[in-house]
Amino acid sequence: MTIFFYFVVVELVLGMIMGASASSVWYNLRVAHPTKEVPILDYDLALLFQPMLMLGITVGVSLSVVFPFWLITVLIIILFIGLSNH
């Protein structure tokens, strides 16, 4: 039985996620829209989401350092319950 250290497993998982996302983007670059003559990827929408995504990651990482783990877990549960009711 092979025993992996956690840092080796994290690197393997990150590599697998990167490979899957790269292959998905590569595949979708060549796929055309089913009804229009445009690519299936909306690049303007991606450019709109990217700054907000980076801001959210920055704020989330900063708050995860400040708040204790149990509070973050409770806030995420409250968020998911609130989102599932709509």
C-alpha cells in the first residue's frame, strides 16, 4: 500500500484540476454555438467576471485568516441554506 504525504496529494489534485480545466477550455475553443455563428465561450463575460473573482478570492483569503474556522463554517452553512430557499 502506498502512503502519500498530504503535500504530495495536494499537488497531484491541483495538477489533475489544471489538466481537466485546460482540456475543457481547449475543447470549447473549437466548439461553435448551436444557433449563432459565434464561439461558445463568451470572452466579454469572462473579462467581466475575472476582476470580481480575484477580488472575492482576496477578500475570502483575508477573512479566513482573521475569523476562526468554526465561524467560517457557520457562515457558509447559513449562506447555503439561504441560497437553497430561493
